[in-house]
Amino acid sequence: MSRARQKSKGKAEINLCEIGRRIRELRGFDMTQAEFARRIGMAQSYLSALEHGEKEPGAAVLFAISKEFGISVDWLLTGEKHGLHRKQRLGGSELRS
């Protein structure tokens, strides 16, 4: 399995190594993997696999990290502080995504 995957044509690439790097950056040097994993509610071995880009985090994990540490899921996935703010047409109404 590739660590960087193209989800579908025209969609953004998910780079598991970059997601892992951001999780490691968020954890910092003053928190152990065991402590971070406990705060999120996951096994330390799973956190290690995430940090090494070996596993893809699910929505529940991304949400738990986001909520616990006050960062956006967008930042975890893309490294961007804010999500894309482009207008889309959906059934005649405009939405911001």
C-alpha cells in the first residue's frame, strides 16, 4: 500500500507520512506517545504507526485529536490552518467548504 494515495481523480492526495509528521509535531518533545495515545483513547502502537505513515487515521481519530488539542482536522490532513473557502453550487444554493 502506498503511503501517499490518490483518492480519486481530481481530489486532493492523502499523504500519510505528512499526516504522521503533523501528529508528531503536535505531540512535541514533552509528551510521550503513551501519554498522547491515552489522551486520545488509542493504543500507543497505533499512534506509532500513524506517526510513521503506516496507518491511515479514521475520522474518529482525527476528530479526537482535533478536539483534544484544539486544532483543525484540515490542518491534520493538509497542513493548512484554514480549510478551502471556495463557493460551490449545490441545488441552487451556495455553500462554503
